[in-house]
Amino acid sequence: MKRIVITVSEYYLHELNVVANELREEGVTITQLHEYGVIVGLAEEETIERIRHHKEVESLTEEKEVKIAPPSAQIQSMNDNGYSTCDESSQE
């Protein structure tokens, strides 16, 4: 499951609980529901694609995964896995 943030269209704010219930029926696990129209939750990729174009959804963003090197790592460049690499032999 991916963490998602949904912004509900201003037009549907008065029906926020109805929109939230519809999203739950679609398979969204809601973890936060804010009265100003932001819904944070979890959903499978298929569900995300299905709800992305609902008329009540102003925007839907997916949380991106970020990898941070350990504090002891010497940051020189990033490899394909998003980790820093350092060729210690070239530092002599």
C-alpha cells in the first residue's frame, strides 16, 4: 500500500464525510481527515488509479520514498539504489 494525500474539491467540502465514506468503499484506509478538505490515507495502486479521477478529488499525491545514507557515509555520488557511493581507493 502507498501513502496518499487527497485534496477534496472546494465544491464538495460540505459533503466531506460522504466523500470520505465513498473513498473507504473504494478501498482507501483513511488515517487523517481534515475539515479543510485534506484526506491522508493508504491505498493500493489499482485503487489510486481508480479514485484519481473522481469529480470530488481536486488532487491526489503519492508519498515518495527517500533513502538517506547513514551519518558515517561519505557522500560522493548516488548509485541506482539512491545510496551514496564513495570509491575510497581514489581518495589516496
